[in-house]
Amino acid sequence: RFVETMKLLKLITIEEQKHEAAAVTVQRHWRRAKIRADHKSMCDGAIMIQRTVRMFVQSKRFALRVRSVVKIQSVFRGALCRKEAERRAVSAIVLQRTWRMQCCRSLFLKKKRCALKAQALFRAYACVRQYHAMREGVICIQRLYRSHVEKQRHHAKRDSAAIVMQCAIRGYIARERFVETMKLLKLITIEEQKHEAAAVTV
């Protein structure tokens, strides 16, 4: 009986060792599966955080580039406006100088002609002839003045038409440049998104 009891205890011990080994194997597999699940969830969280951070950084870069483009456009338009204002001021000064010089010259020539004519008439004819000569000079001055007024009106209309055409052409050029700039920014953004998608995939 003692021997049988010892054999039975030995068999029970062997069975318990088998059960313990099976339990250890099950625990090992369960812990491995849990560690893998935790690692996967951590990787997914890290990828999500990376994606969010990259999206935030790219949005900041895009906003900075938009501000830079707007600033460049404002500086460029300001330079164009200042250049146009300077050009108009110089043109106005040149026109004023030319007009005053022409007025002085024509006035001097008219005065010189009138003086010579008056001297010739005074020396050659009587006071009546001198009166007629002065009358003709006044009529000539009126004619020249009216002709000058008409020429000035014609030049003003022509200058206003030229300014309107210049404004239209410059507006068209500015719009074309803006459209090209926006297309280039869109292409750059698409390329950066492709690179980000490739980096995330890797």
C-alpha cells in the first residue's frame, strides 16, 4: 500500500507539473499578445501625434508663406504706386516747365513782333495805322490763345485716355502675376502633402 500510495503521489505530482507548465505557457502567450496589443496601440498613438504635429507645422508654414506673399505683394504694389507717383510728378514738372517756357517764348516773340511792327508803323504811318496794327495784334493774340486752349483740351483728353489704358494694363499684369503665384503655392502645398504622406507611410 505504501508503494502504491507513493506511485499515486508521484503521478499526481507529475500531473500538477504538467498543469503548471500548461498554465505558464498560456500566461506567456497571453502576456505576449497583451504586449503586442499595447505596442500597437502606442505606435498608433505615436503616428496620430506625429500626424497632428506635422499638420500643425505645415499649417503654420502655409500661414507664414501666405503672410509673406501678402507682404511681398503689398511691398511690390507700394513700389509700383510710388514709382507711378514719381513718374507723374516728374512728367507734371516737365510739362509745366515746357509750358511756361513756351508761354514765355511765345509771349516774348509776340511782344517783339508787336514792338517791331509798332515801331515800323509809328515811323512809317500815322496814329490810325498804328491803331489798326495794334488791333490786328490783339486779334492774333486772341486767336493764338483760343488755339492754345483747344490744344490743351485735346492734350488733357489724350493724357486721361492714356492713363486709363495704363491702369487697365497694369491691373491685368498684376492679376496674372497673382494667379501664377497662387498656382505655384498650390503646387508647393501638393508636393509637401505628397512628401508627408510618403513619410507617414514609411
